[in-house]
Amino acid sequence: MSNFRGAHEKAHPNKSNTLLLAIITLLVLIVSMQIWLLYTGLNNALSQHPDIAWITFIVSFVLFVAALGLLYYLPERK
Amino acid sequence: MAQQDNTPDWKIDFPYSTVETLQVSRRQFAKFLCLVSGGLMAGSGLVAIKSSFFPERKVEGEHFVCNTAALPVGGTRSFTLPGSTVPYILIHLENDEWRAYEQKCTHLSCAVFYKPGTGRIECPCHNGWFDALTGEVVQGPPPRPLPALNVIVKGDAVYVTGQQPA
């Protein structure tokens, strides 16, 4: 029976290449959003609005979990 | 076998090529980005925890700064509060009102100065400007208003107290 990882390994190198680039692009986007969230959280914390700092932390956590999840789709080293 | 190929012993014990150790593969880069993402998440968490559970100490009580005669209209005076190293400036505005602000720009903590006659406080580092009457940002990169103190004039003496949060 075929599974995701099996099909993944049999994929043409061009497909693996595209997949890897897509993952890196998404990770860069996630990190950029997290930098903005950290900046916003810090500014609000310094303006005595800790509730917004907590919201930015939760969103940042969700983005980190998404980044971890993306690593599952990394093509294996050939 | 390897010995016969004239491979030195240390290379057999430590079988890594220079190219392998210096090159960063795209897989490694993706994993590193994930590590950065975790670091940023941890940073956001620390900011939230610090602001909720270890907030900055509020200014308590009334503190004498100077006599009214010591500061002419348009003049400023730097001061610190007892037990603190945070620099403040007391400003005697042209409309005879008094204001006190933290002397650190909210952008990168450069010292800010009142520009007499303009009603504005200037941060010379990155051309940031604040309204001297309210402390609000008028122009430039500062993201927040200047933290303010309440100024109380009692007879000839000028005192400051902590500002109550809005």
C-alpha cells in the first residue's frame, strides 16, 4: 500500500525541488509574520496593554506549530 | 582497505569532508528557519509574561523637582527620581503650563530635547518629534508617546507624581 512518504520518495527530483522551495518560502513568510507580531506585542506591552502581548504570543505559537508541521513535508535526502 | 589507499588514520576516524561541513543544504536551512520561528515565539511569550506578571514599578508619591523661579518660560530641567535612574525632563511651556516626560525616545532610547518656541520635543537621532503638550508622536519613527508624569505647582515649588493609567 502506498503512503505519503513512499510517494514522496519516488517523486521526480523536479517535484522535490519545487516542494522544498515552497516550504522555505512559507517558512520565511511565517518568520516575517512572527517578527512583526513580536514588534507589535513589545510595543503594546510597553504601552501597558499586556492583553495584546498575549494575543500576539498565541498567534506566534500557532505559526510555530505550523512551521514545525511543514517540516514533515521536507523531501528526504536522496 | 582504506589504509592501502594512503588515507590517513585521522580521516578514517573523522570522515567528514570540508565541503560537507561548510555547505548549508536547503533542508538544513528550512530546519534553521523553524528554530528561528521557535525563538520568536519564545520571545513573544517572554514579553507577555514580563508585562503581565513583572510590570514596571510605578512612580509613587510626590517628588520635588525645583522652584518655579529656577525655570524660565521655554526652559527645561533634567531630573531623576530617588531610587531610579530613569531620566526625566521638566518643561515650562510658553503658555505657562508645566509638563514632565521621560527623556528617552520611545524609538531607540536616545535623549529627547524640548525645542523652545515650537511646542515640540525633538529626538535628534532619527528626527522624531513629540507634542510637548501631550507627549504624542507628531512625526518620525517613535512608535509610542513619551511616558509622562503629572506636574503639580504648589506655591513656588514644582512637584511631580506618577500618572494614573487611563
